[in-house]
Amino acid sequence: MSLKLSIIVPAYNEERTIEHILSKIDIVQLIQDIQKEIIVVNDCSSDATESKVKQFQEAHPSVNIVYKKHEVNKGKGAALRTGFQSATGDFVIVQDADLEYDPNEFNILLKPIVDGFADVVYGSRFMGGRPHRILFFWHTIGNKMLTFASNLFTNLNLTDMETCYKMFRTEIIQKIDLKENRFGFEPEVTAKMSKIPNIRVYEVGISYYGRTYEEGKKIGIKDAFRALYCILRYNLFS
């Protein structure tokens, strides 16, 4: 029986890139003939994101796309919860609707899991020799500080806790009681995942094609403070 990867695509006002990222996901050939389930969660976009997704579905009827929509904007974390709850695959990965991460690298994350070594795999932008766009110095410093703080409490040695590319065995992520609605998802899921007995966590190097705020980047300084709060809350008081 063929295995399946559920790809969760949270989307908020991504009319410029959503069709492109769906096309990139579609053409990826996964190892061991693993099948794909694409779950797009439209977080109440005010632009043409919905029509772009539906146009893609009509033009590619053979692609397995599940479309979900929030009637009010709830945030990335809430969109991911909707996606995780809808996943029917053996494994699940987060894929942002922008073009910062390359779906061609799904297999890099899949391999430690399908080979039987890992339950969770993080894709690190700070290890390996893959291409990385050079952008914001203080974002990098902030990311490393948050990753360090997270590691301090989880006793993991991750290099990139804030990465988008997180792959889980589906039964694991569906059992984690997630609460955060925005970008606090990253430290929350890391904290709660790390508490699972005998969890096997791996990290692999990935590329990163970052975008500027003019190009649509949404995360800001208040999200960094929220992330620090979440590190403390979900490691010390959860």
C-alpha cells in the first residue's frame, strides 16, 4: 500500500504566488512512490487567493487538493491546526504559500522518516551547503537567539527552530494539543513535541529563498516577542 504525504499550505493574501507554489508541489516526485495530498487553508484572504486556488483545481483535476477556508482571519497557527486535523497522509509537512522554501526538497526531509530513523524532521536554513538569499542581519540574530532559548528548555540541539519546514509522522502532530494562532506555533510545537517520550528528532539542511517586506513578508518584531513568551510558557508552565 502506497504511503502518502499531506502538505499543509496556509495562505493569507498570496494571490501572486499560490498558483506557482501549487505547481511546484505538483511536479515533485517523492521517493518510494509516496503520494501527495495538498491541503490549502485560506485564512480569510481579502485578495484573489481563493479564485487562484480554484482556477488551479479546475486546470489540474488530477491533483489531490483539499481546500479549506476560514471565514475570519485567525492566523498561521490556526490555519495549520485546520490543516493538521484534515490530513489523511502518513506524514505531514508545512509549506508556506510564498516561494521562500523549495518543495523539491521534500525528499530530503522524508528520507530519515521513511528509513525508520526519525519521527520528526526539521529543515534547517543554517546548515548544509544549499543556497540562501542574504537579507536581514537582525532577523538572523533574532532567530538564533530564539532557537538557543528554545534549546535551553527542550534540551534539543536544533539550529533553526523557526523554520517553516517541519515534517511529522501524522499520528504525532494530530495528538499534540496546539493553541497558538499566529507565529507562536513554531516554539509551541517544538516545546510540546520535545516532551513526547522517546521522540526521534532529526534536522537536515535546506535552501532558503527569503523575501522582503515589500515582497510580502509578514513576520515582525512583535512575533519575536510572542515567540519568546511561547518558549517560556510552553516549556515551563504547560
